[in-house]
Amino acid sequence: MTDDREPTIRPATEADLPEIVAMLADDPLGATRESPDDLTPYAEAFRRLATDPHQHVMVAVRGERVVGTLQLTIIAGLSRRGATRSVIEGVRVHAEERGSGLGTRFIEWAVEHSRRENCVLVQLTSDVTRTDAHRFYERLGFTASHVGFKRAL
């Protein structure tokens, strides 16, 4: 039975890591790159993020259960006349919550927080295979305006 209470969006704690990592691993891409059985590297990364005021690891909680997560990074820059921008990463909604509007609420939270941080734009990347996610972001006003490149190290 689904909890009818509205999810609360709050900063993640280290205690949330098992649920966060499980959501990161719960898709074909995440299954190949995440390791929910070993939380050590995630805990080390979380501690670094938690001490950086420009990093916001957030969770959505319904009742006592973590049902979503995202990371928002605020970046100062020189381009665009010294503009500040934000980057949304690691957006995940628990499988049982998809279609509930939680993803929209999460992205709206990130956009509003970015405005409060005086960002001039919000950007994100999405793997080329995530076509459903692309449609979701486009519905929320994002445009596929750039080609992204990555290089594994």
C-alpha cells in the first residue's frame, strides 16, 4: 500500500546512503556501474559533498522511506559575464513512485533553489539511451542545446 502523505524534500544524510545507492543501481546503466553491496566509496564521497556548501545532495521522503534523490551543484564561472550556474545530477525516483509527480517536484525544487543561489541557468546531462528521461526534461522546459563529451580516466 502506498503512503498518501506528500513527500518531503530534505538534505540527505549518511544514513540515507543504502536507499540512495539502491536507486542509483536500479536501472540498466546503474546496474553496471554501482555497487550497493559496498557503501564505503559512497560514504567517503558523501562526506566530501557534505562539507562543500556548493553541493546539495537531496532526498525525497514519503513517511519514513527515501523515494527519490538528486544532486545539485552550484558553479561560479567567468563565462556569461561571471554567471553562476547549477548542474543537476543523479536524479532517481523509486520505481514505485514513477508517474506520481515526484520527479517534477524534485526538478522544480532544484530550479527554485538555483534561482535563490542567483544562477542564470540550470543544466543537466542525460545518457543518450534514456529517451523517457529526455522527454521528461523537455516537458519541464529543458532543451537539448549542447552535445556532451566524456572521457574515462
